[in-house]
Amino acid sequence: MDLIPTLLPSHLKSATLEDIETLLALDGDCFTKLWSRDHYLREIESPNSDILIFHQPESHRPVAYGCVWAIVDEAHITILGTHPDHQRRGYARQVLAGLLQLAIVRQLKQATLEVRASNEGALALYSSFGFEVAGRRKKYYSDNREDALILWRSGLDRGFDPWQTCRQ
Ligand SMILES: CC(C)(COP(=O)(O)OP(=O)(O)OC[C@H]1O[C@@H](n2cnc3c(N)ncnc32)[C@H](O)[C@@H]1OP(=O)(O)O)[C@@H](O)C(=O)NCCC(=O)NCCS
């Protein structure tokens, strides 16, 4: 999106084709290969998808990232990860705030995502942004047949400030 550079802090950057190796490295570190190279290339080129990469302010190293799809008036958060060596420093919080900021610019009204039922850290993060559990997909994940929780956050178009949780 053209508005990205003026909307986001300088350490959050929109991914371009030049970032493909960075994305694959982050994917391997955060998820042990969730998406393929072709998948990331499709996301970068899609007009309905935004990928943000967080660069650690001190080292400028890329250490966290996330992706959001715009579908009708919904923001679907499809991936969010922080390198294991850099977790619990508020980086995913900033990526999520950036993704939701972009969703607001696109005038999307609500956000949704799926998360493993056992992923307490991610659930705490999403909850701090006002996401609520709205459903459960039984045995959704093929690796361990774990349930997925479906989370929604409505009211993106009603004065929601995604950066507020980063300031607390
Ligand atoms: C979930 C994940 C993205 C969080 O990244 P992060 O950069 O460490 O998160 P942040 O530092 O921004 O944490 C923000 C808040 O989330 C919650 N949180 C994050 N990780 C947590 C953990 N391991 N245990 C408990 N709460 C946690 C806390 O409330 C935290 O705030 P606090 O540190 O002030 O207590 C990261 O653990 C990760 O990449 N996990 C593997 C991939 C994954 O599960 N992605 C989510 C899929 S939906």
C-alpha cells in the first residue's frame, strides 16, 4: 500500500520481493517452514495482502513479521512470528499493531485469526488487542490434531487505536 511509509514506525517495513530470503529465514526460525517461497511471493504480489517485517531498532536485524489479508470488510491475520531469540520484547505486539493499522486504512471493520488452543502466549497477545474467542475448529492442526480457536476483533472502524497497547 502506498500509504505504508507515512503510517508506520521506521522499524516496521512492508515486505518487497527483495525480502524473500529474509521471510524464508524468519519462517524457518519461527515456524519450522510454514509457508513456501511461492506462497510468500504470492503474498508480496497480492494487492489484498500486506506483510510487515519488524527490524530490531538497535541492530536493524529482521526479527519478527506478520501478514494480513483483506477479504471484503475483514482483516485475516494469517501469520505472526518473532524469532525465538528475540521474544518477549514487544516486537510481535508492534507487528500486530501495524497489521491492524493497515486494516484500518483499508477501511476493514473486523479482524480474525486462528490460533492453537494451547498457544497461551499468542492468546494473551491477541486478547490485549481486544480479540475474543468466537469458535473452535476441532482437531484442526494435522501435526498433533490440536483444536484451533477462532478469534475476532470487531470495531476496527470505530475509533480503535491499535498502538495504544504498545504504549502501556
Ligand atoms: C506468539 C509470538 C508471536 C509472540 O511474539 P513476541 O514478540 O514474543 O510477543 P511480544 O513480546 O510482543 O508479547 C506481547 C504480549 O504477548 C503475551 N505473550 C507473548 N509471549 C508470551 C508467552 N510465551 N507467555 C505468556 N505471554 C506471552 C504477553 O502478554 C506479552 O506481553 P508482556 O511481555 O508485556 O507480558 C511468539 O511467541 C512466536 O513467534 N511464537 C511462535 C509462532 C506463533 O505461535 N505465532 C502465533 C500464531 S497465531
